[in-house]
Amino acid sequence: MVVDTHPSTHPPLPPTTEDARLSWLRLLRSRRVGPSTFWRMLSEHGSAEAALAALPGVARAAGLDRYSPCPLEIAQTELARGRALGAQLLARGEAAYPRALEDLADPPPLLWALGRVELLSTPGVAMVGARTASSLGLRMARSLAVDLGRAGQVVISGLARGIDTAAHEAALDTGTVAVMAGGVDQIYPPENRALAEDIARTGLRISEQPIGVTPTARHFPLRNRLISGLSRAVIVVEAAAKSGTLITARHALDQGRDVLAVPGHPFDPRASGCNMLLRDGAVLVRGARDVLEALDLPDQAEARTTAPSRPPVPLDAPSPGKVRGRSPLRDVARLHQMILDRLGAAPLAEDALIRDIDAAPHLVSPALTDLELEGRIERQPGGLISRAS
């Protein structure tokens, strides 16, 4: 389906009736309709109902025969299942929808939320890291989560093994948000079920995926953009040089969030990603005070740390996942954005793209690889590239 990946610049009007809410849900759950396509269709047709009526024709024009939007019964079932869980469906434009997501390039039209929805309006810091974390890494994550929670920050993470789990557990008393890769009712990994239940009671679980969807590999990069999008900054505690954790850092840079990292031993592969980030300009974290100073927040007395006071360190961004020589992080972020701005649904030859953005081929090639791995662009036969729908 041919789509425009840029959402409307006008703030949307949220659904005000049950029928309108169902239409939003049907449009979003229709085949090959993601957030960007949703906002384009809504902008062009004025309402979700009109967009649903137009979808089959748009699909036929794109070469898709026998296309049907999501059936009403499917949306009704999902709505009923979510409400049976006690979850709320938050629509963009509503008061409870997180303001932090409004400035994303592809804000989710709808979010399922289970727990204390008011935490979405509280300042938050994301903490991410290795699933196979070291004992020191886990201890650091717990210490940071406790101190930042006491300093008034909600701790945001992805409910994964390792660093995510440690951060959530330590922040249960002060507020934590778990961003789920699958449905808000699908606990992964299974051993975190008790923790997920605790989070639903004292914190918040959210997801943009349908109720009942089991997470797969393609869901995690989408989840990661929300972890960073909800936060003021992303703290990387431990990460290998090529890891999903660094995709979250990549999203943070694209979204204009700060990236901070905990240093590690050069011989420990679990610290290689953090050390790369620090080499390229990320803020070094030794304790909560470093985070609070970098964000220009007051260091409250209850935030216990022995780190000496120092002025905030400016962040220039790295390229997570691959070494780009000495390219500062924000330069790489700008290159990624230049590529995405130039690409659309119509395929473009790679050499034409390089000419259009006037960038060195040895920089563009790895940037394209990063964007392809993140699912943001698609390669097509004949050396053509298009922006993912």
C-alpha cells in the first residue's frame, strides 16, 4: 500500500463516542496500517470511519486485491478483552495520553494501559541494558532506580531480563512504567509474571499492540522507541556493541532525548556498547547525581550518591551497534533523519539518495544498514530503497 510516512502536523481530535473509538481501533488494526499510515488516512479523509471506507480503494491502487479492513467484531472483542483485564485504551489527543509521545514522528494512535495511568504525566527516565547482566550491573541498576525514584523520577523500562528487571523491581515503591513488546496482557519473559503483576498494582504497564498478541522479534524495536519517547533521558547500564539496547539509544537520539551510560571494564563485552557511547559523547553516569545534573534537576537529599558535583556534560550522539570512527552521536542522528526525510513510499536508488543528501558514501552505507535493521527502511530489487510503511 502506498503511504505517506509523515503524520499530520495538526493535533488530532480524539474519538468522543464508542463508535468512533471502535473505528480508530479498526483502522489501526487493519492490515498494513501502522501509525504513519493511520495519521495519513485520518488527515486525508477527516475521520476513521471515512478512512475505513477508503482503505479498499487505496489498497487496490497499490496492487492489493480483495483487501478488507479489520472487521468490527475483531475490534469489539479486543475492546471487551482489554476492559475485562481492567486496562484503559488511551487515544492520542485525550488528557490521559502521554504528552511525551506527541512529538514523535510516529506516535501510536492508541495505547493500552494497565495500572496507574497518572504516571504517564510524571517526569520519567528510561533505564535499559543487557539481559545477561553482571552482578555489578544489576547492583548499579537497582541503586540508580532507587535514587532516581526518590528524586521524583518515574523509572521506565521494557520488562526484559537483567537490567530492566532490576530497575523495575527497585522502583516499585516510587513508580515504574513497563513498556510491553506484545499485548499488555502477554508477560515476557514468563519468569517476570509476579513482577508484572506488582507493576500493574503500583506502577503501569502499557503497549501499543493488540490485547493477546505474543511478542515477536519485530515488536521489540517498536517497543524501544516508546521507552525512549516516554523519557527525558535514556540510561544505558550494560550493553554489548551490537544489541537491542543500543537501538533504544538510537531512538533516543532521533527523538532529541539525552543518552547517558555507565562505564564498564574494557575486557567485558557487556560494557562495550556503553563504552562506545561514552567515547562518542554520552554523559558518564557514576550515580544518580550525575543523571540529575545532566538533566538540570535538583539533587534532593534523599537521592543518596557519593559522586562529586560536576557541571552537565553535553551529549553528542554515537551510532549504536557499529563504530563510525569519531562521528559524534548527533551527527549520526542527523544523517539518519536526512535519509528518512528524503525517502518515501516510492523507491529511490541508493546512489541517487547519496547525491541528494550530499553525504559521503562510506557514511551513508552503514546508516542505511542501521535503519534497515530497525525496520525503518526497506531494500527492494535493483538497489532501490524506500521508507518502511
